Amino acid sequence: MELWYGLITGIGFGVLLQRAEVIRFDRQIGALLLKDMTIVKFMLSTILVGMVGVYLLVDLGLAKLSLKPLILGGNVLGGLIFGVGWALLGYCPGTAGAALGEGRVDALAGMAGMLLGAAVFAEAYPALKASVLTWGDYGKVTLPGLLGVWHWAVIAAFVAGGVLLLRFIERKGL
Amino acid sequence: MEPKSPSRPWNPYIAGALAGLLLVLSVYVSGKYFGASTTYVRAAGMVESVVDAERVSAMAYFVKEAPKIDWQFLFVVGIGLGSLAAALLSNTFRVQAVPDRFAERFGQARALRFLLAFIGGAVAMFGARLADGCPSGHGLSGSLQLAVSGFVSLIGFFAGGLVMARLAYGADGKGGRGQGR
């Protein structure tokens, strides 16, 4: 059953990504060149709605958080390396399959590259685990936990900040 | 049936908000947050297992992320199928090997586009695994849970991407300017 939920959820997400055109190379690179903020509008909307919804579920005892640890070495270096590759590829791991789905066959070369990248990482993992992945390991921390404030205060700040950012983007016509 | 013209794209705010609701529903129903890059690890493990299963089963990273089909694997497959269905139904399916913006900068050479996509994919996935997530796992799922790792990684994704995109495609969006004539 869990596998069916995965497939159905993926189909729904794929429809939304395709119809909002956020999977296109031109839009992803457009965002990185600060010329087309379509994917930022989509991602920020998803994050703000998801933030409120998930924390409501958690507070009602209906769901659990699933946090990844903050490891500065991995998050910062890995994040930057990902960004470099992302700008060359113009698709990300979640959207490459969707780009292929709407006929962008260059995504296939990217997906093949991603398999290679995963295989290389698996080879390097023991060495990285003993080095980079020990630098700045703070465990599973959240922003409200770090700041010592109520999570709804942080969420309210994010919603307000997000709306202001989106208004700024709209005013600039991006 | 006469050919229909392509449908207009959906509003990104509405589609993004619906994606947020879908994620909340997924967390409620199956306890699963969106993510994608681990699937490529599992797939790589499956491919390598065909060659040498014994070696794969002894590697620490493939013990951690076993080469099997799980919720996320089908989620990633589903994204492709959903996109295919939506593209066909909206008449926006279009076979294209070289994206427009890439062609403006580098020309219509397919080999170059495929090479850069392959290299970019390999670099991006290595980075995503080092960061322990991609724009889905960290960018969406991590930051909406207010995880510090999500925010730090998301900033890293865009910082690396902004610099590389500027180098590759130029500050004017087409490249060329400032690089000789």
C-alpha cells in the first residue's frame, strides 16, 4: 500500500510541476539568473502551505517531523556542489524525470549522470563520513529549537517574510 | 479530432500551494515527506548489483540506502508519469533535445548539451548526497519543517547555482558579454 501511495503522490506532484512549467530548463536557469522567478513562486508557496499544515498535524498529534541532521560540512559543501551541477544540468533530481515526461530528452543524459554521481558518492562515502561529514555536526535541530522560541512565532515570521518577498518579485515583474 | 492548441500554464502560486497541500496529505496518510535523490542511490545500487552483487552488499552506503524499491522510488517514477499525462492532456508534450536558453548560448549541438547535462547530473547528485538531500528533500521538506539543515542546504543550492549559471550563461542571460567580443 505504501508503494501505491508513493506512486499516486508522485503522479499528483508531477501534474502540478508540469502544468506550472517549473520543470523546464529555461525556467530553472532563469531563476538562477534572477530573470524568471516562477520556480521560486512555486517553491515558496509549497513551503508556506506545507509549513502551516505539517505543524498543525504535529501539534494535533497526527504526524511526526522527519528531520535531517545539520552537518555544516555536508550541508554547505554538498549544497554548493549541487548548485554548480544544477546550473549545468538545468533540472534537479525530482524534476529530471518530469522533464523527460514532457519530452525533454536531454534530461535522460542528466539522469544517467545522476546515477554515476550516486555511484561515485557511494565509493567515497567511507572517507567522507570520517572527514567532511563530521565537520560541524549539530544533530537534528530546528530553527525554533535553536532560537528557543515557539514554532508558531517562526512560522508567522516566515509567512509574513514570504508574502513580502513574493510581493517584491511581482512588483519587479519577474 | 482536430489538433488543439497548448493549454496555458497554471498559476505558480496556486500550483505550488496545491503541492503543499499534497505534501501535507502525504505526511498525514503515509507519514512520508517529499524527496528524490536517495532514489538515484538505490537505482545505482541496483545497476551495480547486476555486475557484482556481493561487492554492493558489502558497501556501507548501499547498506544504509539499500538497493530496493520503496515509497520514494515510486514517488519519483510517479512524477515522470504525472508529467507525461499532464503534458499529453494539455498538448504541451514536445520532444526537445536542446533547451531554448541553452541553444541561445551554445548553439544547437546536441552532443554538447548531452555532455554538459551528464556532467551536471553527476556533480549535482554527488553534491545532493553529500548534503543529504536535494531541492525536494531539503528545499521543500526540510525547510517547511523549519530544519536548519534544510535552510542551510537550500541557500547552498542557490548560491552554487547563481554563480555557475552566471559563469555558464552570462550576466545578460545569453552569455558572451564581458568575454572578449
